Amino acid sequence: MEEALKIIFRMIDRFLAGNYDPLEFSYDLPWELVQQLGKVFPVNKELAQRMNDELPTVCDMYEYGDDPEPFKAKMKEAYDYVKEAL
């Protein structure tokens, strides 16, 4: 589980720091969640459920050409909520 969380959290941290293209991130994060959540679920079901419910939904809101700042703000909010389950 530790490695799975590192991968996901590192992606989000890079995005929030402005080091990840918003459009790329909006596609990459849901794909990575599919790859990693199976490792998180057996250890922390609540965390896995929050990640699955919140993060892809925020990514779905972003469209090419949108201002990335509202997307970043929503992702930060969702990320903080997810981390509360740690």
C-alpha cells in the first residue's frame, strides 16, 4: 500500500506545485488510480473509497483550455479530504 500511495500522492503534489500539465494530469491520475487502488483497498477501505469517489470526479471536471486554477483548488480540497482517512 505504501508504494501505491506514494505514486498517487506524488502525482497530485506535482500537479498542485504546477509541475504537471493539467490536461495530462486529468487523464493520468484516474488511470493510475485504477492501477493502484487494489493495493490500498485491502489495507484501508475508507481511504480507497474516498480516493475512488473524489479524485476521478474532480479530474472529469477539467476540459482542455479551462483555467487550471479552479481545477487545482478542487483537487487540493479533494486531496485534503482523502488524506483525512490516513
